Amino acid sequence: MKVVIADDESLARDRLRALLAEHAGIEVVAEAENGLEALQACAEHQPDVVLLDIAMPGVDGLEAARHLAAFDPRPAVVFCTAYDAHALSAFEAAAIDYLMKPIRAERLLAALDRARMFIAGRGGNGAGNGHAGNGEALRPSARTHLCARLRGSLRLIPIDEVHYLQAEEKYVVVHHARGEDLIEESLKSLEEEFAERFVRIHRNCLVARHELVELKRVGDGHVQAILRHAKAPLEVSRRCVAGLRETVKNL
């Protein structure tokens, strides 16, 4: 069983590594000091289990877990934390266990047994049998980043740098301050998660509210949205025009 350890405290990582060394068949394939490093390690090594601290700099453990829920195969996430206040959020993020520091050997063993059950039950689709059900229900709060998979690695895109999101076949193209990236998420789920930040202008397009400059009617009667950072105006569907006008008025 391949394991990634993610904790910003080296002593905590050392303790977990020592406890894991007592069990045959366990291989620590990578260590990480924050959520971003943990995600990168998981993209590279495809571990079975991630032992994940919650309070880490940058991308914290809860957000990292919500990204990991979309990985295929999806690793079993076990939170290892000094705080009990995050337990509900942890299970909403599909953790299979929640261990309190200092980690006791018997609790870690129980978590590993639960992880084996998770791995055996996840089948070919990575869905697993974690506490929170399927990936569509794993987001108790909006993320601060989107995650683009890039040939075995990944890129985290800050939400506040996203200009607009456009659906193309089974992907969504994220147009952001540093370019464009593809993500494998539905536009509908993104609209629900980031309702306060994005507004729908077309069945295939969500636009960041702060990017909207004006609506412009063109010669054929169609309406276009002018954005601050788009290379060209974007088409607005007829059904979205009225609501979008109100949005622009209130900006």
C-alpha cells in the first residue's frame, strides 16, 4: 500500500513514518509540507492513502482533500490533526478517518484497515465508499483554486484569477490571468459552487462578475458581453440577457 504523508511539521512526518515502518507492505512514496505539494505528489505517485494534516500553509488539508476526491483512482484520505473542530468538514470532504495528534499506533492501524476496505471497494471508477458519498456532494464550501491535470502533474489556478469558464465537450476551459487550462468538471457544478463569483451568460459559459464591463447589442439582434480581459466579446444567450442586465447594473 503506497502512502503520502502531508504535514508542515517535520516531527509529525517523522512520527508517522516511524509508525508506518512497523507495518509490512506499507511504502511511503512521498512527503509534503503543504496541500499543493501533497496534490503534486499524488498526481505523480498515485498513492493508495494520504495522511493529511489540516492546518498547512497555502492550500490547506481540507481543500486538498476536495481536489483529491476528483482523482482517479481516488486515494483514501486520513486526516491527522491537532484540532477536533474540523471533523465534520473532514468527513464532508470524503475522509475515511480523522486522527488526533499525537497519533496513537492503534488508531493509525485502524485507519489503515479502513483504507484497505476503501481501496478494495472503490472498483474501477475511484468512487470508493467514503463517508461523503460521490464526488458531486463533496464541496461544503467553495474552493480557492481549481485543479488542472497536466500529463502526470497538476496546476492550481486561483479562483480570483479566473476570467471566465467555457464548456467544450467533456472539458471546461478555464480562461485565467496566466493563460488557459482544461479541467474535467461540469459547468453546472462549478456554477453551484461559485454562485457568488460567476454568472451564467450562455449554456456553455460562466463569467466572473468582476470581469463584466458592459452588454452590447450587435447588428443581428444578438447581445454580447464585453469583459475586461477577454480577447473578444462573448455571446450572451437570449434567456440570460434580462438577468445579466440586472447583474451589470448592480456591479
